[in-house]
Amino acid sequence: MIVLTTVSLNKIMMESRNRKLSEYLNEYLSQFRITKEKYEEELQEQNDYIIELEKNNKTLTDYIKKSKSKK
């Protein structure tokens, strides 16, 4: 009887532990997903900013070349 009770209690405790670990894992995965999405959005914004800077740089270099060639 003692062995059966011990095994049953152990099973209940392990199931509870597994449930808690699963909840923690789901929470962490959810936070990771949110953080990853924010990172990707920020990365895209920075990429757009770099493209805009490259366009401005090209415009300026073209302007400088034209102004030098006029002299």
C-alpha cells in the first residue's frame, strides 16, 4: 500500500511539474516571438533608412561631379 501511494504521489507531482514547465516554456516562447518580431521591424526600418541614405549620397555625389565639371 505504501509503495502504491508513493508511486501515485510521485506521478501527481511529476505531472504538476511538467505542466508548470510547459507553461513557462510557452510564456518564454511567446516573449521570444514578440521580441523577434520587434527586432525584425527595427531591422527593416534601419534597412529603409540605409537605402534612403544611399540615395542621398548618390544625389550629393552626382551634384558634386556636375558642379566640378562646370568649372
